[in-house]
Amino acid sequence: MSPRNLSRVFKEKTGSTVLEYLTLLRKEYAGTMLNNPEYTIEYIASKCGFKSARQLQRILKN
């Protein structure tokens, strides 16, 4: 399956794009990690696949 076809089928079946879904999974994982006071926001961002702590904070606001 081509990347374009995968994107089209994924959106058709789930109602969201692959990127939106991936961001949702990362956001959920970050939310669970935020419950641990030993983890810094920078550490959580790197473990969840965000480019920076600022990007994670921006996504958590939405």
C-alpha cells in the first residue's frame, strides 16, 4: 500500500489523519507521564516524540 493510499484509507476509517492520531497518542502518553513529579517537561517531551518541551506545552493547551 502506498503512503498516499494509507493516508486516504486511514482518514476514511478513523475520521482523523495519521498525524492527528499520532499526536493524540503522544498527548495521552505525556499526560500519564506528567503524573510523575520526578519527570521534567523536557524529559517527557523527548520520550513522547515531541521536538521540544515548548511543542508539548502548546499541544497540551489545545
